[in-house]
Amino acid sequence: MLIDLIPWVLALLPALWELKKVGRRHGWFLGIYAAVIVFGGIYLWILVLQSYLNQIPGPFTTLGVVATLSMLIGPTIGAVFIGRRTGLAAGVFAGVVVGICIGLLVAVISLSIYGT
């Protein structure tokens, strides 16, 4: 029960920080949009990461470990690289896009190797 609150807490703190930062610079309306993008992106990323972690003990152990590490490292690198130049909301959006691409790549590889 307490573990279900972890994604909410981890996503809420950066979203509030982005709301404060963008709200002061560009207005509270854009700050709310940026905070929603940050919260939704981080929350979805943590949920996908948890689902990959739950699949590791399964029959595709090596592929599960590679998928989990790539989902942990790939979106983080995308978010840091883009976020440093623009802002946290753009970085999180780029991280979500990188995560989707990695997820599709892992799905195609698992289909080609295991056929399921």
C-alpha cells in the first residue's frame, strides 16, 4: 500500500518545482501545463519501470534486465540532455519519447527472439 505512493511522491516534487519556476517566468497558466507534463511523464516512467522490474524473474531474464536498465538510463539521459538547454518539462517530454522508443525496440527484439 505504501509502495503505491512512491510514484506519486517522486513525480509530485519535480512538478511543484516546475510550476514555481515556469509560473514566475511565463505566467501561472503555462506553469500549470509544464507541471502537468512533468508530473505525468515522471509518473508514467516510474510505472513502466516498475512493470519491467516485475518481469525480470520471468523466463526472459537477460532481456528483462537489459530492458529495465535501458528504461532507467535512456529516458534519464534524454531528459538531462534536453532539459539542460530548455527546461524540465521539455526534458521530461523528451525522456518519455526516448522511453517509448526503447520500449518499442525491446518489444520488437523480444518478438524476434522469442516469438511471443
